[in-house]
Amino acid sequence: GENVEQHPSTLSVQEGDSAVIKCTYSDSASNYFPWYKQELGKRPQLIIDIRSNVGEKKDQRIAVTLNKTAKHFSLHITETQPEDSAVYFCAATLDNYGQNFVFGPGTRLSVLP
Amino acid sequence: DAGVTQSPTHLIKTRGQHVTLRCSPISGHKSVSWYQQVLGQGPQFIFQYYEKEERGRGNFPDRFSARQFPNYSSELNVNALLLGDSALYLCASSFKRTDTDTQYFGPGTRLTVL
């Protein structure tokens, strides 16, 4: 089955700096890679996703890159703000009957003012 | 539009008891998935239901079961509760069955087993 690793487990950056979180997956057949943000005590919220036929996707200050050959994908947040502080989860999934998301262990991002 | 809703928000049970958690998907969504999130970890997939049929099952014991109703709402049942079942149980809905469809999470039910 799919296995997703995520690094770093914690990340502290100064407000205005960039943050990068990296994930690797094991199954080369995985084809959809969402990123979720989870604030303390709240539900995971989708912030960006990428499909395997695309190498990069950007939405304002957030971007995701995918390297299918190396089986890794990364979340990039530019111009970080204190409200970006949260736990970020990457996930991978197969376009396959009955298979569902496999999440990474999470990265706790702290943006220091 | 209302998002995914779950009930109850919090629940305290003792070992050996059973529990039923409920989920209402976003209107029009036909797929419901259940995840268990232990403190400090990522969500772990338990079940997916689509059109009232089980379409996927994660690596959880038979004490865990679920069902989906004609209105696409869903219940997760856990029997013979163990201390290790204490977690946040998340429901996610999507329109289609396939995993490449965006999933939207509910607020979760926090289960504490004493």
C-alpha cells in the first residue's frame, strides 16, 4: 500500500519569510496529492491540490510542486503571516476503486511575528 | 451551503461500550469517508461509502463498522471500545466515488474512552 512521509515535523519561520514542506510517497501509481491545513481544534481544510499530469500549481501565496520521477511533492508558502500557523498534512491517493487518502504525519508550522 | 456536519461533537465512553457517530455530507455529495485522527498524527482511513455501499476499508478491526443511508448520511459504529480508540473521528464527503475527487472534512467527533 501507499506510504507517505513528511518533513520537517516542525517548522518555525519569521513573518514574511517562505516555508517549504516536503512529502514523499511510495506508490508510483498515486495520481492525486492534496494539502490540508488544520488549525488547533478545527477540521482539516483543503488549501491546494495537484494531479499527476501537472508539475506545478499556484494559488496566491501557496504553490505545490510535484516530481513524479522522484515521487515527492512540496508545499511552498511565501510571505508567511501569523495566520498561516497550523499543522499541514500532505496526502496521496490512487485513482483506484475503493482506495482512499493516505496522509503524512503532519508539519507544525509556526510563523513568528 | 452547509458543510459536512457531524454529531456529537464530543463523547466520553468507558471501555467495552459501543458508540455511534453520525455524519451528514454536503448536499449533493454521494461519497462519505471516515478517518481516525489520533492526537499528533495524520488522519487514518477507516471506510468509504458510495451510493450506500462500502467501497473501501482501511486497516481497522471488525469492531469498526459503518453504513450509509438513502439520504447519503452515514454512521460509524465502534463496538467493545478500547482505550486506544480515543481519537478525533473525521467524516469527509465528496461528490464522486473516485479518490481524485476533492474531499471536504467535517468538524469531527472527539471520542474519549476511559
